[in-house]
Amino acid sequence: MSTHSSSELLPAHQRRSNSILSASSRKAWEDDDNGRRLSSSSSGRLDTAQGHTELKTKVDNFDDNDQIISIEARESGKRVAGTTPDSGLWPSIKRFLSASCRTRQTVSAQKDQDVFIKTTIRELIVFILFLIILCIVTFSMISPTMFIFTQVMRELFTDQPLASDTILKFNDISNMNEFWQFMEGPFLRGLYWEDWYNAQNLTNQQKGFIYYENKILGLPQLRQLRVRNDSCRVPDDFINSIHNCFAEYSESNEDHEPFGLKLGSAWNYQPSQQLDGMTTWGKLGYFYSGGGFVQLLNRTRDQGKQAIDMLKNNLWTDRATRAVFIDFTVYNTNVNLFCIVRLMIEFPATGGLIASSNVRTVKLLRYVTPYDQFVMVCEVIFCIFIFYYVIEEIIEIKVMKWKYLKNIWNYLDIVIIILSATTIAFNVYRTLTVQYNLEQLLRYPNQYPAKFEFLAHWQSQFNYIIAVVVFFSWMKIFKYISFNRTMTQLTSTLGRCTKDILGFAIMFFIIFFAYAQLAYLAFGNQVRDFSTFHDCIYTLFRIILGDFNFSEIERSNRVLGPIFFISYVFFVFFVLLNMFLAIINDTYTEVKTEIMEKDARYEIADYIKKHYSSFMHKLLLKKDRVVDQTAALKLAHPDDNSKVDYDEWRSEDKDRDPVGMEMDAVIAKYDLDGDPVHDEQERSKAAADLQAFRIKLDDGNRTSLSKASKKISRKSSPSDIDSLRDTDSYVSVAEFNKLEERTQTLELMIQNVGKKIDCIVTNLKDIGYQNRSAGTSTKSSTHTSLASSAQSLQDRI
């Protein structure tokens, strides 16, 4: 074998041109898993199989010192001079936004299923990221510590006995005497902690903490609401014996006049604007205003007891009292939590007392710890997501016009965006307001910080709203996975039976509300579960679920009670409820039958399987080419200088790579010094890389085959294989041999075609070399020769 390759005989500028093209071919060899075939020749022409980019090398002959190689790139007939006509920052941004904001509703599944599936997967991935950020932001506001804090504060005031000789607690208060026992006993003991368990007194700096840990902010507050004496009219029959009448509470019946001592805020009314108070919904169903008669309690137990004794001795509560609120706020710096406590005692017009408590634990100082800073970053990302979805909805409205309103998922998107925007606005407002109120609290420490009650209330509403956002966001996942055939059955069933369910619902609620009114009128004055109309509705729903108290209904009326219960259970539970289930069951059967009869839809699972199979196929092709290149490297005989030139390596690999396109890429990749000859170092590097790549492919294929064999072994059994052999689709040995013979014949034909193409390419090289050596050929004649050769190649094939 000759020690000098034909490439060494070429002019210097031609070898540099081939080197440039070999470098371009290197990418094609490495990206062979895309199935691209690159034909590379010494004339400098390189075409991809997709036809997107055509590179043409022009070699202009100047003198030896002024040889220049120019490479022009043409893409789809567009002239390229460093940039394309649609290049630049703004067109790139427009293309990026167009691709990013493209949704399933703006892409037609009938025109291009692959694009539709890709868009669905992209939307699902983006939405999952949004859901993760939303959950991080949401769950960062709630922790088990909040529940513990709430329970500790509630039990301190509501689970302590009123006195040592009674077992009555706060929730058991039923008269004014017990109310004042609570104020003088458990309330004072729970509010003021002034000594240790060993009777050692606390210092002034240590006082003002509940449980020694929770700092009382400002001063505790007692607030009373009263009604006027003339708020109701005494009937004429009793006008001589009854002189006073105090109606039920309403803002119109409120008494704003001073009473009792008529000195100080405890005996003079203050409006809600002055107190920064809020309307409160009581247990009796009344909405109490934020104003009232207010008494602040000082920081020590003795001063607090004096204030309570003064109110008790001067009849601060009487027949006109309708509600008393006990409010205070504490802050625990150990866990960075605020606890706003409200103990409410309602005085109904019927007499007696009804006690209730409301303890809210909230996190108002949001960004303190490093984790809080991370949550802040997530909140910023959450805002970006909402902005992105707003743009997405605007694009959908612009594209779909009025059809946008026909898709129910669009309404869910709008609800999520509106609620999310509301939470973002409140989050900003809360951050600014908390900082302002802390400054006011430090400036005026001897006031009740009413604003924290306001913030705690709206923080609770914020938690409810963000919980709804999380719920709807999880439900929105069905929008993307409903493209699957199995999930389509659920959505199609619910959609198709909507009319039947609405018709059934009308009949159901007619009967249901009839029973609710019957229960309210018959048992409302004796049975607690039927004492109000909405309690009747809840109780009847509980009976459907099996939660009821039959003995209490029977005690109320031994005749009507059992008749009501048995008839309700029979008609509603046994008849109507089973009709509802029958409607859904029949519709589901119809939908499932129709889906099975229809042609198979192209689903996300099909798309994934398709690309996975393509990837595995290309992976195996990669392995085959690595084996071929390794074999060629071993069989090539190095010359006296332990070097392998192009012709030696090419001759060993021509059967595996007839055109030589992959070999050019390999030679260019490992040609470190720029000449077309590979020395010992370059051959060693090529062999090492090929061996490493082969091992990597073997490991991947072994893992894939192992998983596939396990899957087959789980799903198949000997009986399954035997049954398969008995079927008509089993291929006999004779048929298999015949197919194998045809396959071998086809391979030989393809190999012959490859050899002929190789001969033509070699002839083209010789023609090009002769023309350049003689100096008589021009660029136009070269192109003409190439065109004729290509046409001849096409005819021979």
C-alpha cells in the first residue's frame, strides 16, 4: 500500500478546504442519531438530508501568497451575509413569545398531531412548575406550630374551671355571675404571669409575657355593645307590669348614650372608626359592629383586677348588654407568629349567656429567616407565572374570539388568575401595613392594636383564597391529561350526563327542601339539629351519609318522628340516590363503548412510545457504526512511520461506509495537526474514544433490554406462549426462511448500489484533481461536470 495518499498530492489550498469541510462533517458524525446523511467530496459541496442548509465552497486561484477560501451559506434560498432578513433581537423575541405562549387551543390537532402533543406536554410541564411554586408559597404560610400555638392559647382561657369548687368552664357560662367569676379567675390568671413556679417574682422586664414566651402587644381590651330601652314595644296588656323592653341586637337598636358612672371610655360609647374595629359575626347569627364601650386593662395583675372590680361593682353589664368582647394580641418571637385572641360572650334577649372563642394564629412578618427569603423568591416567580398566564389568555382570546367562551377550562383559568392576582395584591398590602402598625405600636404602647385584628381577619381570608387557588390548580391538571383515552372517559361521562343530572337535581331538591321545611317546623323548637333552617339542610345531608340521632327525633314526637325518618330514608336514600348513580353508570357505559368503537386516537402515550422507539433504534445504529469504525481502525495497516493515511483507513471501511461520508468526519475529528495522515497518538485517541463510546452504548442497551425482559417476563407465561403458537398469526419455519432469503437478496442489491456510488465519487475526485492541475477548468465548468456526474449517478441508480 502506498505511503502517500491522494490527498497529499492536492494543492495546499485544496487540503485546507478539505480540512474545513471535514471539520463541518465532524458534527454530522457525532449527530448520527438524527439520521442525517452527509455527502462530502473534495469539490467542497456538503448537503444534509433535510435540505435545510447547503454549504458551497468556492476556491479562487490567486498567486501562492494570496490564496483565499470563501464559504457561502444558503438557507432556503435566502441570502446570508452574517445575518438573515428576519434576524435581530425583536424578531427573535417575537418568535420566542409566539412559541412560548402557544397553547392547545391555538393549535389544531387535526393539522399536526405532533405539534399538538408537543404543545400539550410543554403546557403540562410549565403548569407543573407553576403548581410546585404555588404549593411552596402556600404551605410556607401554614405549619403544625400554628395549630399548637392556637390550642395552647385557647385551652389556657377556655379549659380552666371557673372556680376551685366547680367544673364549669368558659364555654359553660350561662349567667352574669359565672361571667364575672371567669373574669376574676381564669382570665386574670391566664393573662398575667408575674411569678415562677417556685413563687419567685419576675422582673419588670420579664413581665407582660403569657407562658413566659408570648409577649402581649399593647393593652388588652374589654368592649361592650348595648341596646336601647325603647328598642322594642311593650304590648298594651302588660304595659302596667312591664316597663322596660330591650330588643335583640341590631345596629339600629344600639345604645350610644353614656350610662353608669358616665366617666371614662368604659361608660361612653366610641364609634368603630375611632376604635378601628371590625364587624363580627356572632354565634347567634348577629353581626356586631366595631364600636362600643371600651375598658383597657393595665400591664400588672393588680391594676387589671382593680379595673375588673370597678366594672363589676358598678354594673357594667345589665339587661341592655348584648355582647362583651375580650381582645388581646400576643407575639412569639421564637416561632415568629402572632396570635390574636377574642373571647366573645353574647347576651341573647331571651336571657342567659352563650360563650365562644376565636383564636387566630398568623405569620405577618414574612421575610425573616433564609427559608423566608427563598419563599420570597418563589413569590416573585409566582407573580411571573401569573403574568405569563395573563398574556396566554389574551392570545387565546385574540385567536379564538367568541369561541373562547365555549370552553369551560377557560373560565377556570380566569378564576385562577383573578384569585391569584387578589392574593398578590393582599400580600403587598399586608407587608406594608404590618410594618406601619409595628411602628405605631412602638410609638403608642398603651393602646389596643386593633389593626392586628384586621390583618388577622384578612390573613385568614387570604388563606381561604389561596387554598381555593390550590384546589382549582390541581383540578386544572385534568385539562392536560384528559387528552388520554382513559381520562377522556371521565370528562366525557360528566359532560354528557349534565342535562340528565340537572333534571334529576330539580326533582331531588324539591323533595329535599320539602323534608327540610317539615323538619324545621315539626322539630325546630326541640331538636338542636333542626333549630335553624340551614341546620336542617346540614342534618338531612348527614342522614344520607348515615350520621343521625334517631332517638332525639323520636323523643320530640313519637309518631311524626319515625314517620319522617323512615319516609325520608326510603325516598331520598334508596330511590333518588340510586337514580343518580344509575344516570352516571349508564352514561359511562355508553361513552366507554363509543370510545372503543372509534379509531384509535393519537395520544401522549403514543407520542412518547414513538420517540422512545426511535431513540432506541438510533442508539443501536450508533453502536453498529462504532463497531465498524473500530474494525476499520484495527485492520488499517500503518506505514513505516506508524501512520495511517486517508486511503488506508478508507479502503478498510468502504464496505461499511460506501460513500465515505462518516469516515471523512472521523478523520477530521482526530486530525490534530491538520494533515490528512493519522500518527500513532491520533490513532490511539480515536481507538480509546470509540471503545469508551461502545462501552457506554453497551451499558445503555443492556439496561434497556433488562427492563424489557423483566416486563415481558411479568406479562407473559408459558401458557401465553403456547397459545400464541396455536394462533393463525404464527409464522412457520418455511415462511421465515423465505423472508430471510429475500432480505439477504435485498441487502446484496443495496451493497452493489453502494459500490457503484463509490466508484462514481472516486471518478469525480479524479476529474476534479485533473482540472485543477491543468489550470484550464473554471468554476462554471466544474459545476457543469458535477451536475452531469450527479445526473449520471441518478441514471445508474
